[in-house]
Amino acid sequence: MELKVKSTIGLVGEVSVPGDKSISHRAVILGSLAKGTTQVTGFLRSEDCLNTARAFMRLGVSISWPFPDVLEIHGNGLDGLREPGDVIDVGNSGTGIRLITGVLAGQSFYSVITGDESIRRRPMGRVVEPLKEMGAMIFGREGGDKAPLSIIGGELWPISYQSPVASAQVKSAILLAGLFAEGETSVTEPTLSRNHTELMLKGFGADVRSERTTATVVGRPQLNAQSVQVPGDISSAAYWMVAGLIIPNSELTITNVGINPTRTGIIDALRAMGANLVLENIREEAGESAADIVVRTSSLHGTEIKGELIPRLIDEVPILAVAAAVAEGDTVITDAKELRVKETDRIATVAVELAKFGVSIDELPDGMVIYGRSELTGTECQSHGDHRIAMSCAVAGMAASGETVVHDTECIRTSYPGFEATLASFA
């Protein structure tokens, strides 16, 4: 598949984005471990989240779709999963493989989990090692650092883990395994990562505490089914936020977007660049905040993005780089080495693809320098099989002169089904 994008002027009106991917994954996982029927409204029907649902169906959980955006999970309780008859395949989902591995570590049966070629390249040692410390037996390629992973779990004990990286996936895998260990399991991060797992665990009835960068869960809780309302995904909204800021004569409202403080780094970064960005209709449901985001065409300027801000916008760096490309002055992004081990090496792929538009970028070991005020020129781009690179190139194409063609865009379905339709509505 390919996307053809032409220069656009005047994005005006409202846009809705699909449900938050992080929350959708976690709703399936905790709904499966809870007693009773959990109803999830606004569930993201992307390939990544559907693969998490399929994984738990392989583990004996009954899941149904009474309506297109409503998922019902008939939970089996904490000890109700059963040994799968085949390998669990999470497709392209890094969140799926790491969080589900945490759950499988607590099971008294044998299981194997894997993913697509991209997933099989990504580091798993960061979750495998602490899970081994808890007593799980896990084997994989390269000493357990690469999938497929074979897991023999059960009989876990709690640990207090000092994580070398600020990663919600690492933290969540350990906390989920901690559900099956007697006592308190805690994870301390160098800086705070997104906290959807802690919020949802509390909502399902677990005893969870958070203090600064440490999260603690008490094992063997009684989890009870809940009704979960999933807000729109701020990572998906980021594409339209940037489009509305950099395309002339635009005033765009993105409705019902999750604004969990651990995820709003993109808003802080864009405001630091001079964005005319306003939050309206702020509300809270089940511990998660949401708002309508209004953006208007703005004269952006370069800034420095580093430190504690990075974990709060790590997935949005590719589209933030597009904003930086048309800003006045230079934008420096550091402390983002984690980008090297995403679906692609996003430091390298952002630099390669934006250079095709005429943007000057220097790669750093842990980030990049983007020399702004580029007049973007339409070009041909490759997604590299990475959904965030594909969508960022499409937005850049909207702001570029002439036509832009983005190749290999099937990957967009992993996180944002309907992106192409929304893009076409602005043509």
C-alpha cells in the first residue's frame, strides 16, 4: 500500500482519534485476570490491540464484540488462564509481548510467545532478567534477549527492582508478574514513565502505591470486572496537532483525547516551541483525564527537548521532528537513546526520511539536531515498516510543496486504523 499526499491549506473543523492504545492493551489484560465481565468502550481495534485480545483468547478467555467499539471480556480470575495449544503471536506489538510475558511468568504452565520480524529484533532482556529474579524460567534467543521466548512460570516471589530505563513496558511487566507473588513487588525508575498500568490496577481493585518514581503492587489481589471508557490516543492526536500548527490557515479541534500527565510531553514540547494550543472541556473518568485539544496555525521556533520530558513523548518524537523541521531555528533532542530500539531505529529513519523533504538533520547517539525553517518539498518516502514514520511522513507531505508518496503503509493499521480516511477528508 501507498499514500499519496498533496500540499494542503486550511485544516478547519473537528477530528476524532481512535482509542488509546496503551489503555486498550491493559484493559484486555486486566479484564482477563478479573472476575466477571469487563466492558471496554472505545477499544482501539488496531492490529496491535487485537493481537493482545487474541493472545488471551488462546489462554482460555472468552472475548466478544457486542458493538464495533465495545469489547466484552469474560474474565477467568487471577488463576483462571490455561496453557495455550500453540505459540502466542503478538504481531508488531512491543507493549503486547512485554506485558503478556509478565503475566505468563506467573503461570504454572509452559508457553511460547513471539512476534513479527521487528519484534524479534527488539530487546527483551530488560523484562526477562527481572522476571527471572522473581523465579520464572525464561529462555530465548541471544540468552533470552530476543523472542521467541519460552516461559515456565509460577511460584514467583516479590522483588524491589531498580530499572535502568524509564519504560512503562518494563515497569508494567514486573507489576503484572507481581500480581502472582505473595508480598509487595516494586519498581523504581530513573524518571517516571506512563502510569496507565498503576491507574488501571487500582481501578480493578489491586493494592497499588506510587511514590515519586516507585510503583508498588501487593500480590494475590481479588481483581473485579470494571467498565472501562477509553479516551482518544494522544499519540494519534499528535499528528493532527502538528498538522494544525504547521499548515497555513488552520484551526482544528481534536476531540476526547487522553491527557494523562505522563503522556502529555508532546503538548509541553509544542508549547515550548510557541504553539497556539488550548485544552478545552477537561474531564476525568476512572482516573484518566481527557480533553478537547484546539490548535491554530502558529509560528514555531526551535527548542531543546531532553531529560524527564523524553519518557512523556518518546512515541511522538517522529512527528515532533516534523514540527521542528518548519520551525525557526534549531531543535535539539537528547536523552532519547530508546528511539534506537523501537519498531525501527527512529533516530536513523527520521533523519533519512525528513532529509528527502530537504530537511537538514544531524544524528546524535541519543537523539538528533533538526535545523529548522526548511521549505519542505514533496518526495517519495519509505515507512520502513514503522507506523509512526509512515504517518509523520504523511503530515510532512501535507505541509510540503507538490506531491508526496509514502510507500509501505500497511503498518499504520497497527496503531491507527482510519488514519488514511481522515487524511483523505482534508484533501
